[in-house]
Amino acid sequence: MTTRDSFTSDPGEMQKAFSAFPSGVAALSARVHGDPTVMIVSSFAVGVSYNPPMVSFAAQHTSTTWPVLSGAQAIGISVLGEGHSDKARQLASRSKEGRFADLGTVEAASGAIFLQGAPVWLECTVEHRYPAGDHDIIVLRVLAMMTDDDRSPLVWHRQTLKMLGDGPTH
């Protein structure tokens, strides 16, 4: 039985607890200074605002990709789909070379880059930045979007990519 005495604020235990909450995984990508740049986030949140449409994610202060990507005219958000499960680690690699290898992409006139096979594409611009501990919360304004109802998203749960089950809950 769990009791109030079992609660902790240990950072390692906190990270483990946070990983028990499933979240979507998204690739944020754009062409910046001529180079395709991508960042994978599991802190992506939709429905921040519907009017105007806004989404958000959290960027670690130690990120080397976000400072580059934040300078893009527009950012393409591709919610990772089941077909990306074997490419997610490649996209998140610290090595900038080969992140997009063997991946189909579509580039908008704005420089936003989208991954083929994603259930959702959002073309966004940075609207707000808020400090939040060792991260910044970034709010993006959605300029345009597309969905593919035939594709299912990947979920990040307990530090593992998983596919959604397709049965209803009771």
C-alpha cells in the first residue's frame, strides 16, 4: 500500500515518475542557414489555445539544437507515427550528419520540414518563451496543419517508444 510516507522529491525518482505518463513524440524541423535541422521532443502539448491555435513543448537549457532551430522562419512539427519507430533515435542523434537519411521529407516555402508518414503536420512560428527550471517552455503559433487519420502516433512511455493499442477502454 502506498502512503504519504512513500512520497519523495529525489530527482532520479522524479524522472522515473514523470516517465510513467505517456506522451506523444514530435520532430521539430526546419532548414536553418541552408541546413536541415531537427529536434525530437516528448514534451509536446497540443490544445494550448484553439483561437489562435497554439501548441507547446519544453526545451532543455543544455540543448544545442534548439538555439539553432529557434532562428528558423517557421518550424515544421511532425507527430511521429508508427512507421518512424526505427528512425526516432536516428532523428534524435547528437550527430547532425545523417539524421534525415532514408526518411521522406516535404519542405514548405517557409523552410519548415515535415516527415512523410506522420499523422499530424503543423507549420508553426515561435510565439512565447517562458523560463521553467532547467527548461524553457516554448509556445508556438500554428499557421497551417494537416492530418492523416490512417496513421497512428508513437507514444513515449517509461523511456520507451510504444505504439497505441487500437481497442477501446472500458
